[in-house]
Amino acid sequence: MKIINYEENFFNEINTLQQSQWGEGSDTDEIFNNIENYYIKISIEENELIGVAIYHLEINNKIIPKNEFEIIKSNFNKTKNLKSNELSCFIDFIIIKDKFQGQGIGSAFLEYIINFSKENKCNFIECEAIEVYGIINSKKLLQKFNFEFQDVFENYWGKKCPNFYCKQCNKKPCVCSMNKYKKFL
Ligand SMILES: CC(C)(COP(=O)(O)OP(=O)(O)OC[C@H]1O[C@@H](n2cnc3c(N)ncnc32)[C@H](O)[C@@H]1OP(=O)(O)O)[C@@H](O)C(=O)NCCC(=O)NCCS
């Protein structure tokens, strides 16, 4: 298994993987329309896509496009404009193909994102974990890397995207709750 940067020829496979887990019409469709904002890593084995991780950087809850961040980064040492506690990383999602789950690939992605965030002087990493009928799929993974539970928001995606048919809860609108997790660096 290796982790590589997103390549366009994997677009359809990523879409299929994403839809197989979440369903159609979720707000994740928006990511590929604004791809300049997102860091996308894929894991492949013998040319088969087996997982994807998507994350982005924020300053005070506002997304920073990747090219803008490169400019900010090049000025890190020259200016004192950016207070370190303003910069954070947000994990949009990590999805591993069903038959490859439980083999450490999610952990490898998370390790990668934690290192990336540390190297880029982020103050914390945030993510939104789906809770389906009381079960949070990614809880063990997040706890393993010392993410802390922050808060729970009921019917979160159902309210945000009423036309989203969710494959996790099998409802439209989705009735899953969102559990916010945070790791300070
Ligand atoms: C959650 C997910 C990303 C974890 O990825 P993974 O590659 O299976 O994770 P790992 O193999 O690195 O395992 C990490 C921990 O999670 C636990 N775990 C693995 N698969 C799991 C599953 N399907 N359900 C619950 N816990 C699981 C393991 O016990 C492991 O802990 P350990 O290493 O101490 O034993 C993956 O199961 C997945 O894609 N799920 C569906 C989509 C999803 O819910 N994504 C997360 C929200 S964005």
C-alpha cells in the first residue's frame, strides 16, 4: 500500500467510493468543484484505489486555498502577522474501501495528516465524525490519535443538505448526528 497525491484519473473511483459510503447529494460533492482548496491523498495497492483522505487548512474558520497558503508559508519567518493559534487543519473525510478496513490504512492517513499539520505549524486539527444510531465509525481511530470529543450536533447533515439521501442511516434527509473532535498540536 502506498499513499500518493490525488490524480485526476482516480476521480470516478473516488466518487464511487464516497457515494458507496455516504450516498448522493452530500456536501462533499462541493469539494471537487473547489479542488484548489483541498489536499487530497489516495492510497493504492497494485493500482487499485483503496482509500482517500481529504483535508484543508483554515484560518479562523475560513478556508485557505492551497496556493494562498504557499504565500503565507513563505512569509512565516518574515512576518509576525499570522498568530500560530489562528491556523488549523480540518479533515473533510477519510474513507477506506470496506474490504480494506481494519488494516491500518485509516491510521496511516491520520498519521500523515498530523505530520502535515505539525510541519505547517497548525495549532489544532478538527474533524466531524458521523454518528449512526449511537455508533461513531471513526471513534476508535480518533481516540487512538488522542483526538478529543468536543460536542454533538443532531441531524447535522440532514439540516445542511435536505436533498441528501444518506447511506449510513438510510434516510433522506439524513438523521445522523455529527460529533466534533479536535486534536491540539
Ligand atoms: C473509520 C475508517 C476511516 C477507519 O479506517 P481503517 O483503515 O479501517 O482504520 P485502521 O485499520 O487504521 O484502524 C484504526 C482503529 O479503528 C478501529 N476500526 C477499524 N475499522 C473499524 C470499523 N469498521 N468500525 C469501527 N472501528 C474500526 C480499529 O479497532 C483500530 O484500532 P486499533 O488499531 O487500536 O485496533 C474506516 O473504517 C472507514 O472508511 N469507515 C467508513 C467511512 C467513515 O466512517 N469514515 C470516517 C469519517 S470521515
